[in-house]
Amino acid sequence: YFIHFHTHIERKKERKKEIEMEHYNFAKIYMTLALFAIVLSSVTIEVARAQGICNVSGEGLMSCRPSITPPYPTAPTAQCCNALSHADMNCLCSYKNSQLLPSLGIDPNLAIQLPQKCRLPNPPRC
């Protein structure tokens, strides 16, 4: 009986260690994925900054970022509005339903409002 009880306790200890290792491995995987997401987001932002999108320079895009980022968007700056004045609006509208904008922390609905807020002639109807 004692040997059986002792073996049972040993199995419980081993199982507890296995569970702890599973939790540790899960935490490592989660942290790795989180780090990967941060790096990917940073790379995406850097590529956008360098290349620009839809005839808007990367610098112009970044100047608009505070106006299209929740929860407290600011009024668009003159630099942002100037950048938008050269934009291909149909191209920008194509990003309306894209998952790219939310993944970068950008609210597509706020982005669509920018041309009107900048008082650009003939704002697009996305």
C-alpha cells in the first residue's frame, strides 16, 4: 500500500511539473508571437514611411496619423492636409475595408473623414 501511495504521489508531482512546463512553453510562445507582431508592425510602418501610399509620402502619412488614431484623434495638421491634396483618393478608398489599417491602429472611418476635415475639393465617396 505504501509503495502504491508513494508512486501515486510521485505521478502527481511529475504531472504538476509537466503542467508547469506546458504553461511555461505557452508563455514563451505567446511572448514570441507578441514580439513578432510588434516587429511586423514596426516594419510595416517603416515601409509605409519610406515608400508612401497612394501618392502620399511616408512623411505625409505619418503627419496624418494622430488624426486617424483612436481614441482621441486630433484635427489634421496643415502638413497632413497638404499631403492629402496630392493623394490618389480612389487608391486611398481601396484601404477602407482592409485589415491593414486597424492592424496599424488606424480607424478607417476617421481616415475617410480626413479630406472633408482638410476642406479638400471634391472629397471622395468611399
